[in-house]
Amino acid sequence: SSSGQNGIQLLLAAEQEAQHIVNAARTAKQARLKQAKDEAEKEIAEFRTQVEAEFQRKLSESSGDSGANVKRLEHETDAKIHHLKTEASRISPEIVSLLLRHVTTVKN
């Protein structure tokens, strides 16, 4: 009976040790999952920062191009305005003469 009791005691001790091992493994697994999640969130934040920086760089480059386009359009617009003013001043005397002739002519 003593050896049976000893066997039961050994079996209970082994079961208890196995439970401790399982609990330790669970705790280690949860810790590793948390660490993996933290690492993934850090990588995501770094990636997001890189993508945002690239987006801002491209945005500033295209804004620079836009600025160049605006300057080019302003130059072209100024040239067209100058051309129109030149043409208007060239034909202005003819227009004034034509209008005066039509206003002062009396028809029956």
C-alpha cells in the first residue's frame, strides 16, 4: 500500500509539475504575442511615417511645378494683355472716327 501511495504521490507531483510547465508556456506565449504586436505596431508607425514623408515630398515637388506653371501663365497673360493694349491703341483712332461719323450722320 505504501508503494501505491508513493506512486500516487509521484503521479500527483508529476501532474502538478506538468501544470506549472503548461502555465509557464502559456505565459511565455502571451508575452511573445504582446511583444510581436508591439513590434508590428512600431513597424506600422514607421511605415506610415515613411509613406507620409514620401507623400509630402511629392506634394511639394508638384506644388513647385505648379508654381512654375503659375509663373509661366502669368508671363503669357501679361504678354497677351500687352499685345491687346498695343492693338487697341493702334486701332483706337479709327474706331473713334468711325463712331463719330455714325453718330453725327443724320438719316431721313
